[in-house]
Amino acid sequence: MTDKNISFDELFSLISSKRFLTNIESIPENLQWQIETDTIKALESITNLESGSTNWIKLRQKLSLPIEQNFYAQDDRDPQHHLLQTEQLGNLLEVTLKGSGFEMAIDEIMQDFIIFTMLPTKNLSSNLFFYDLYNAYKSGYLPCGWKGDYPEGDLIVYQKNSI
């Protein structure tokens, strides 16, 4: 799935669906994800409050930088339209997560979704990381960390205790 454009419409549908952050789908067999079921630990990892693990925010920032640079270097982009759709997506995400306990993770989730709309970008190796995150969200899981030194290691995803 390294050549797939992820549209705003797909993201609007994903957030609006009943499967968003409900992990109703099993983990795809070809992916190695580690499961985190503790909500507090997942939120600490997402917001970088957990010590002793790979810095989740810095890892995502490092891998997203070449994607963003490539995206904004393209002349055929309509930045105004992209900004409008980003704002609409953020509003929907806020409404959807209100009262869920995940409000403090909205900015980090939103950053992932913005990067998703910028894929693909010349087959960069960081694309694979973000497609993996997209698969986690699509399957109803919340990506919340990385175990190991990237690119070695595994994606950590949050799974609700009650499915």
C-alpha cells in the first residue's frame, strides 16, 4: 500500500464510522503490532509523558518532515483548500472524541491525519511508517508508541479492554 493517496473523504468517513478507535477488526496478520490496553499508558505515550520509551512525538516529527517538505514543494497544490479541509477534519475529530477520554490526544491524531493526506511522496521509507499508522486507525486501533529503535521494533497500538 505504498502508492495509495489517502483522501480527506476517506478520513472523514473513518472518523465518522463506528469502528473509529473501537478495535472491532483483528490486527492484520502481516503486521507486527504490540497491544497496549492501559488507557493511561497509551495517553502518556501519545503525549510524550512516558519516560523510558522511544519518543513517539519526535519519531513521528522526524519521519513526517520529508513528507511535508515534498508536499509543500509541489506547485500543483491548493494550500487554501488543504487548510479548509484540515480545519473541517479537526472539527469532526473534536466532536467525535469529546467525552471519550482521548481529548488530550487530538493534536497528535490530527497531525497523523494531516500527514496521511500528503502521502505518497516519492516512495520515501517514512511512507511505510505512516501507512502502518493509517492501517491501525482503519482497524480501530490508536497508534500510541514504538517499541525499539526505529526502524527496528514494533508499533504499539491501544486496544480498548472491552471490544
